[in-house]
Amino acid sequence: MKAVVNENTCIGCGLCEESCPAVFEMDGSVAKVKADPVPPDQEESCRQTADLCPVEAITTEE
């Protein structure tokens, strides 16, 4: 599985890093994916984090 952050949409709230720190990290005011591919044990957490993003900047690809 792959996670993608749309940097043009991201508002830098940090929720993704808080919810799934194994996959996401903040780089200044923009979230970045630090685990590509997403580790199998983090896939469900990553999906939930994508659903939580307030501006829908995170997508996942199987």
C-alpha cells in the first residue's frame, strides 16, 4: 500500500503525524510520507488517518 499527501491541499495541521507517526511526518508546514510502502502493520492506521484528514489531502493506493 502507498500513501500520498497532496502538498497543495495540506494545511499542516499535524493530525496525520499524530495519528500515524510511523507513516507521516511534518516537514515545516506540510505533511510528508516517510514510509513508502506503508508497513503492513500500519495499513489500517494509515487508512483511518486518511479518513481523518480535515482537507482530504491524504489518499491511499493499494
